[in-house]
Amino acid sequence: MVSTPAFDPADPTWLAHRYDMAADRLLFRHVPHAMHAAGPFLTDELVGGQPEIIAPRAASVEAARGNAGAIHFLFHSAFCASTLLVRALDIPGHSMGLSEPVLLNDITGIHRRGERRGAELAHLLDDALLLLARRWTPAEAVVVKPSNILAGLMTPMMALRPDAHALLLHAPLREFLLSVAHKGLWCRLWARELLEGLLRENLVDLGFEARDYFRLSDLQVAAVGWLAQQRLFIALAERFPDRVRTLDSESLLADPAATLKALADFSMLPAAAAAGGDLAGRAVFSRHSKSGADFSVEARKQERAAATTAYGDEIDKVHDWTLAVADAAAIPLALPNALLPPAGAR
């Protein structure tokens, strides 16, 4: 058995996992590098059984400050291969991808409940980003993929880290609706939870009254959430045009090597990662991002075809309805600041 090293707040293997606001303390769990690839997200399902240490926030942050390095962000709309991409960014010696650390979810909850505002909230978020940015090796950058419940904090995160770059990864509308329909009841409930959170933060402005949401179907609710995120993505890309790029899931899956090369050119990956590594051969692109089973683009097409057969009529109707809502709200379906040129130009 490998022994657990002594707790050191500067050591990134001690993941800053949860925040206790009442006591102003952090729960750290020991999560070795290899364990990050063992599951899709850094939730208790993956790391909950790991050794833990509870430590004061201020002392932990101060002790970790000297090992904080570059940090970048992978924001996403869900069901867009973001988990696949963040795993592909785990390139030892060059970059480390952190998939949905729960610490940021805790801060989102504090924000939504109004328990910290303004400078206090910014200080807490700044401390969390510093802990997540601890370097695994001296040259490595860290790319954090937050849960998409964090949408309301994207702008503060970019403002707090003026050297950070961000990729906004999203699923095209029809693909998003297809995923929600295909994944069944739990995903339809998830779509309602997503919209509930966006409404609590006043991030939805599509001309609906509160009672209107009770009259929407599951896929209409999902579409409203998609549109709200689309508007947030556009605003972020326009506010930080030099530091934000956008990409859709179909472009990523069609040419993952071009995506990784473009991320290196955009400084989200160290240039040495593209110069010295076989980005095209990243094994993660042949495995299912959630289960780890073998998977291929062809298998994905077959899965999508089966879902279209089952839910195509519902999706067509909701897709057309969403286009009308988007037009009335002046929300473009294409995002600005594309990471990759159009397919015909590559």
C-alpha cells in the first residue's frame, strides 16, 4: 500500500474539496494524480473515501500561495463532451485538468443564498482559485472545468485572474435537446434544477412570467436553460475577447487534435505540449467520458440515431419553438470568438 503523505496545503494532491463557511475551514482530501482519471467528476462518489484533513482557510491559502501557478477555465453548457476534453488536458508535465471540483459548487451555493456578497465573496472565490491552481510540476498549467451551475460566477472568475484564458464549450441546440431526451427522467429533472438555479440568480430574461415556466414541457425547460447559458456565454466572450474562445461539441469530436493544437496556440496549454506530445493520439477520445468503456464517433452516431427515432418529433417541435424564442430575445445561436475556423477552412 502507498502511504498518505503528511498534509501540506501547497501539495495539489491534497484537493481542496469542501468549504465550511460557519467555521471558515476547508476540507482537504488526498487525491493522487492517477485518481483524477478514475471517474468523471471530483465528487464524493470518487473521492469521498480518501484521507481527509480539516484546516483553517486563511492559513491554508497562505501556505499554498507559493505553489500557485497558471489557471485557465473550461466553461460549458453540459452534454458537450466537456468531461472528455478536460481528461484530454491531463498531459503530465504540461497541464492538469480538474473536473467539477465541489469547492466551487459550495461557493456557488453561498452566492445564491446571499451569504457572502461583494468583496467578501470575491475574496472567498479568489482563495478557492488559488488552491485549485497549485502546480503538479513546475511547468504545468491547471485547467478547471467547473460545473455549469457556476455560470453566474464566470465573469468574476475571469476578472480575478487577468492572465487566465477560457474556453466556452457548448452543445448545439438540437444535440443538447437530444441528450436531455435520451438520458431520461433524471436528466429532465436536472434540466429543471438548472433552470431553477439560473432563475434564482436572475440570469434568465426571455420575456416569460414566473407562472409560464410551470406550463413548459421538460424539453422546453431544457431549451430555456440552454438559451440563458447561450446569452451568458456571448456576454463573457464579448467582455473578454482576447481571453475567451468558443467551441461546439461537434467540432471538438470531429477533430480533437485540431482542438488541442488550437488550445496550445491560445495559451491554454503550454506550447511544449503541442510541440512534444502526440495530441492526435490522446487515448481518452476512444473512451466514454463517464463510464470509461470503449467508444467511438460511429458509436455516438448510432446512439444519436436511435434517440432521434424515439424522440425526434418532440425535439423538432421544441427546436422550432426555441428558435422563435431566441429570435424574439435577440440571442444568436452561434457564439463569437470561435476557437477553430469553419470546417471548410481547415
